[in-house]
Amino acid sequence: MRKFLTTTAMATLMMGFGGFAAHAEETVEVLHWWTSGGEAAALDVLKKDLESKSISWVDMPVAGGGGTEAMTVLRARVTAGNAPTAVQMLGFDILDWAKEGALGNLDDVAAKENWDTVIPTALQQFSKYDGHWIAAPVNVHSTNWVWINKAALDKAGGKQPESWEELVALLDKFKEQGITPVAHGGQPWQDATIFDAVVLSLGNDFYKQAFIDLDPAALGSDKMKEAFDRMTKLRSYVDDNFSGRDWNLASAMVIEGTAGAQFMGDWAKGEFVKAGKVPGEDFVCMRFPGTQGSVTFNSDQFAMFKVADEKVPAQLVMASAIENPTFQSAFNVVKGSAPARTDVSDEAFDACGKKAIADLAEANTDGSLFGSMAHGHANPASVKNAIYDVVTRQFNGDMSSEEAVTELVAAVAAAQ
Ligand code: GAL
């Protein structure tokens, strides 16, 4: 009886303010691929933040790291005339949807909150189209990281590898320990994520010429052959069951100590943190040997689609909530990424998070910050997928390094 009265009284009160119907409509439908333990924990920070602002969340998860599957589902939804309110999206994909005229306009909220000054220009090039804000960046990840089991590293002498040769020596020691040296999931985007780091380890200029400029001379060079040779070497350190394995299960192997190291973006740290692991005690984060001081970044942004007028207010509340500095800190501490604003303190972040933030600032100043090929920040999807295809076939032993180089040049030319 008491419960009934309370509910009735509340409904009457809300209707009296004319707010009940409006509140019921304040909903955002969000398409994303954050389905691993660490990713879901981070997403929960956003869901709760919006709930506290009376916005309810309609979840549209599409599993599949890197978002390939999510982008296929999105295409079907938009074609059916049923775009979600907001979609987790990477780099060039955002610009492609903007070109199609499918995205909304965040200019008012961006102007009011001064996004132009606090969001780095490296991100703005994907959050704006034709001078208008179309997406709200939530973080900055980077792909050139190594995640190492601390006990296994200590057993191997404790020294973090600083060069390719030292990395190979460490992986050999992991083999001697009887653990899987490299925890990897054989999916094209994961192979490509390693390739980001391997190509960068052969030089900033080389990475830029090959992946940003798509220079056929760099793509077809001896250096590129060396990159593929390195992939072959790394392939020799993965276990027999790597094919198709999800990235978070590979992280779990390092967390549990059945594997020594994983080459993966810093979303992997979200898994370590979720498992209660502490950097420096249970695991070590370091830049892929030879890439210290450089960063290959990707930024998750929420692209805001054109939706019916009554859905726009909730969409704008979501955009504003994402850029709030307090939220940026709370979310990125859990996600493993750096904030998408330059004015967020690193105080709440662990040692790896502090390093991510410092590395990013330094790379940005030094001109050693590059968009990640593997995560859609170097090229449009057509070119990215062409590179994925060659990298995956070579990694799986279907072709030699020489053939891979020739195929890479041809595939990139055909995709442009
Ligand atoms: C990346 C994305 C990250 C993480 C990862 C694995 O593309 O930027 O936030 O979700 O995929 O799913």
C-alpha cells in the first residue's frame, strides 16, 4: 500500500510539472563494441553519468574488437532509416558518415564549452567536418604498447627490452620458462595492431611515409620486407590456439601468467585493472621496443547521428557529459586510455595512465604522434581493409615477406 501511494504520488508530481512524458523520451540509443570486462566497466561510468542526468540508455552492443562488426551493423541500421542516437566510432569512419550527410551538429554545445581550445587538434580533425562538430571524443588510446607479466619478466632477469634484439631474447626466455611467449588473438585487426608497432619500430618517417602518405616507395621497400620478417618472427612465439581468439582472452593469458607478453593498445590495461592487477607489481606496461617517444593513436568518439527533433536534447546532454573534465578522468582511469582533453589532471591515473598522458603530450610536441593504421586513424576503411588483408595472410604463413610487400603496394593502390 505504501509502495503504491509512493509510486502514484511520484507520477502525479511529475505529470504536474509536465515532465513525465518528456522524461520518458529522454533516451539515447548507443551502438558500441565495448563488450569485454574492462570495456563494459568503462561504459558503465558513462551510463551511470547519464542516468544521473535523467537520460536513459538503450544499449546496442555489437561484439568484436576494433569495431569491424559494429560498423557492418551500423550500415544496416542506417540503410533501414533507423540510425542510433550515438555510435562509438574511429577516425576516418566518422568523416565517411559525415560526407554522407548522416551526422548531426554539435556546434552550439562545443562553442558553449570551448571544445576548440581544450580538445587536441589531432582529435578535432576527426570530430569536425566542414568546420562543424559532428562527434564527441571520449578518449585517446595508443597501439604501440607491450603488456608483460611481471613475475615472468623478473624470472627472465627483470630488464625491459629496449630493442628488437632484446625483445626477441626476452621472448626466448619466456619460451624456456614453458609459457606462451606472445599472447595473441588471430583476428585481422589484432594482427594489424601488432603491425602498427612493428612498422613504427623501424622509424617515425617510415611509418608516416608508408601509412599516412601511402608512398608506394615506402610500402614496397626493403624496410617493409623487414617489417614482415619481424611479423614472421613474432608469429613463431604464439600458441597453437591463437586463431580467432578475442583480444581480452589474450590479455587474460598474461594476467594469469600462462603467457609472457601481449602487444596491444592500452584498452588491454582495462582488463588488468578489472582483474585487480597493479602496474609495476603484477604487470609492466612499456612502449614497443624502438618506439619510445612515439605514439600511434586512436580516439574513440561518439558520432552523433541525425535523429528526430525530440531526441536531440538527450543527444546534446550526452555530448556535453562526455566532454566534462570530471567524467573524462573517471572514465579513462577505467578504460586504460588518456583523456580527450588537454586540461584533465593525471592525478587519478595509475603509472601506465600517467605515462600514456605524458607520452601523448610529448609526441604531440615533437611531431612523433601518428594516427593508427590498425584503428582507422591513418586511412579510410577501404585502404585499411586492404592492408589488413595482406598483413593477415602473411602472418598466417600464406605468403613470404617479398610477396607480401608486392601485394601491399598493389592492394593499397587498388583501394584508393
Ligand atoms: C579499439 C577501440 C578501443 C577498444 C578496442 C578493442 O578500436 O578504440 O576502445 O575497444 O578497439 O575492442
